[in-house]
Amino acid sequence: MSMRFISMASPGSAGSASPAPAVRMGPAPGGQTLPQETADSSIGEGEGHQVFLFNCDCHSFAQVIAQLLKAVPGMTRALAEELAWRVHTNGLAEVYRGGFEECERVARILGEIGLVVQVL
């Protein structure tokens, strides 16, 4: 399968070690849809970059869960299941937060099966 991967580096706030928030889609100027924070549920240290996983309706829950377990350091099955459900119901979820290179690595692995991801 081809990898669908969008990388958009942007400066973020460094140093926060709290879990990354889950997000939902929200309106933005110009008709774009942007992520909005809803609750804490992710893995990784807050070093300014985030990996978002988008719903694409082309992968099973089992495929998404397996790829999250493969890609995200420290991911548990319970959290992978929760994140897969958030992606399905909200359209996207932040699944990892950390340094840019580690976020790029996580995103590449998620994208190996064609999952739609974005690094911010």
C-alpha cells in the first residue's frame, strides 16, 4: 500500500511532559477543519511536535490497533483501542507527542499500511 503522510513542522511549546490531548475536528476560517483539544489521552513527552492519526474508513480497528502498537513507543493495547475509537468517532486523534525526528518515525510506521497521519 502507498503511504499517505503529511508532515508539517511548526514551532510548538517545548518542555511539557503531560500526556497529549485527544482532539476533535473544529471549524476554522476559510472552510478548513482544524483539530481542537478535548481530553488527555496519548503517549510521549511534550517536546513540541505531535502525530495526528486521521480516520479514513479503509482500515479495520484491528489493523489500526496493531499499527499503533508497532509505531508508538510504550503504547498499550488498552490505549491503542481507545485511540482507535477516538479516531473513528472524532475523525482524528493525537497519538504521539515528542521530538520532531521521533514523531516522523512514528508517522512513517503508521503510514506503512496507508494510515493517514500528520506531524505538527
